[in-house]
Amino acid sequence: MSTHVPGTTTRSWTPSALDTASAWWLTALDRIERSGAADPAIRLLQRGIRSLPLGEARDLLRGRPLGHPVHPVLVQVPIGCWLSAAVLDIAPAGHRAPTTLMAVGLAGAAPAAVAGWADWADLPPEQTRVGLVHAVSNVAAVACYTASLTARLRGHSAKGRLWSLGGLTAVAVSGALGGHVAYRQAVGTHPAH
């Protein structure tokens, strides 16, 4: 219950930019989850991943020995390297360290992706739809970081920094999508919005 204090003005609530962005994001996620447009391709990919003769490696990729998925653990390597490279790109330092971090991040992306696909193959439809967009965002990030590394190795550090910024943007979007998939997997619902 709100009480008006005499001598003060009452301010009406207006949505902030964060509220607007949040509403847009949650609406976009709802649309992705409900869209069955990619379902035939998703089912085909899931069948293909499930049919791979991985044996006990499948349990390792899914994180069974840890008691939880291993994908979130593995993504720390590329994300940490790429974020650190962005910080070093801003700091006055040599060009070698960000280039090395870029390469290590790209090498770490492969095992994280394999573990992610292993998890994704057994998710329910709503999560697989968002997971597919998450994977596409990751492909965009890897492409940007590959272009960044190539530019840096060719001596074009400014171009490499620009590609890195694009990659970091794609990683941020991908991380938000991956977080949504993990949250839905944990509780099976959206947070209150």
C-alpha cells in the first residue's frame, strides 16, 4: 500500500531500459521455444548424435562422473581466454598475449562444443530449440575469433581487435542462451517476468 506524503510529488513508474530489454529478451526466448520450424532438423541432428558409437565417452561428455553436465565446466576455457584477450587488447601491452589467448580459446572451444552437443541431444523440444540458437551463436563466435586470430597473425592487430569484439558479442549472446537452457533444465520453467 502506497501512502502519499504531503509536500512531496508522486512519481509514476516508467519502465527502464533494462526492463524493456528484459521484456524483449524473454519474449524472444518464448518465441524460439514455441517455434517448431527447426524441429525436423533438430530431430535429425539428435538422432545422428545419439547414434554415434561413443561408448563410455558419452557418459564422460555428459559429465556423469561429476554428477552434472561437463559442458558448463569446459566453456570456462574459451570464455576466459577470450574475455582476457579483450582486456589485454584494451591495456597497453604487446600483441602476443591476446593472440595466444585467442588460440587457446579456439582450442578449448572444440571439447566444450562436443560436450554441449552430447547434452543437447537428450533435451526436450523447447530446450533444443533455444540450444540450437545457442550453438549457432557459438559458431558465429568461433568464426569471429578465427578471423581475429588470422588477422593478428598477419600483423593486422586493429582488424583482429574488431573481430574479437564481434566474437565477444556473440559469446555474450550465446552465454545468455546457454544460461536459459540450463535454467530451464534445472527448474523446468521461466523465472518470473
